[in-house]
Amino acid sequence: TRLVRELEKKFSGKHVVFIAQRRILPKPTRKTRRKNKQKRPRSRTLTAVHDNILEDLCFPAEIVGKRIRVKLDGSRLVKVHLDKNQQTNIEHKLDTFTAVYKKLTGKDVN
């Protein structure tokens, strides 16, 4: 958090986020004849990587709840509830979090 604050000060008020580099391994199918002899770990699945990216994005605050809203046209919207005691620190960055998450994963989050 201190590093983020210093970098934001240096870049004159621009928002700074840190996201770890994660790898998504493809889902094993019947055609993939076990080239990799090991089972795919849960941490390399698409959903696990996307959840971890979301946690990295809103780092000082903790995610306390998630709701997936499916609209009538079939599109999904993920509503994320963040911890109340960190709200003042990050509420001005929420639009940035939404835009970065949409760019990285293609999912809408609110």
C-alpha cells in the first residue's frame, strides 16, 4: 500500500495497481493424450486465475462477497462486495478496477 501511494504520487495522481503474473492451463480433453503427465492444479484453472486477478486488483480491501447477475439477454455481471473499513481508500478507484478487469478477462464486474 505504501509503494502504491508513492507511485501514485510520482505519476501525478494516476492510479497504480499490481497484478501477479498467472498462467492458465487448458482444460484437459480426451484428445490431449497426457503430454503433461501431471494433473492440472486448481490454481491454473481459468476461474481460479480470474478470481485471483480480481483479488490482486482491489488489494488493500478484501472481497467479502460476490454475486453473479445473469441478465435476460444472457450476459453476466459480477457484483463484488468489498470490505467496509477500506472503503474510503479505494472507492475513487472502482472505475479503474472495473476497466482493468474487463480488459484482462473480458468479464463485466461492478
